[in-house]
Amino acid sequence: MRDAIKHFTDLEVWQKSRELAVITYSATAKFPKSELFGITNQIRRAVTSISANIAEGMGRGSYADRARFYYNTRGSIYEVESYLIVSKDLKHLAIDEFTKSMDILNSTRMLLNAFIAKTLKIADERQ
């Protein structure tokens, strides 16, 4: 039997989203200074909102309310994906950094989709 989740930091999806944030911050530190208030700021805000929305969702009282935050999280994942693609196209992001970032992003997305499904299932069971 699996141990119960006691804190959002116990969630694999949160841990993976944190990994994505760290690698994104590292990669964007190398972006041109002219992008500091442009794509650098936007991608950093979006990537940190992923783990933040997971954490906030865990603090909500109902599973339906939690699911809403997890859907917002999924939106942020797609937003980050778009910024990563543009960053690669602008040559701000090397191909190897892009590939590694996308691998982590896709893993996060898969974990999140499973987490949303489980949350919705629990929400339905409790109605």
C-alpha cells in the first residue's frame, strides 16, 4: 500500500514541475539581456506557476476545486511549451537544452494528466 500524500512536495508531479522550473531558470539566464522583460520574464512566470498551482490546488477543500487549479496548471504547461519553441526558434535556447526541457515538460504533462484524472475520480466518488 502506498503512503498517503501528506504535503504537495510529496507529489511526483510537483517534483517534476520543480525540476522543469530549475532547468528553465538556468537556460533563461543565458538569454540576451534585451529579453529580460520579454520572453525571459514570461517563461519564468509561466514555469513557476506550474508548481505553484499544484501546491495551491492541494490546499483546496474539495477535489473539484483542486481539479480547477490542476487545469490551470495544464494551461501553464502549454504556455511554457510555446515559449520554449519560440526561444529555440530565436536561437536563445540550444537544441540540447530545448530537448531536455521538452522531455521534462512532457513528463510533467503526463503526470499531471494522470493526477487530474485521479482527482476527478475522487471528486465524482465523493458526490
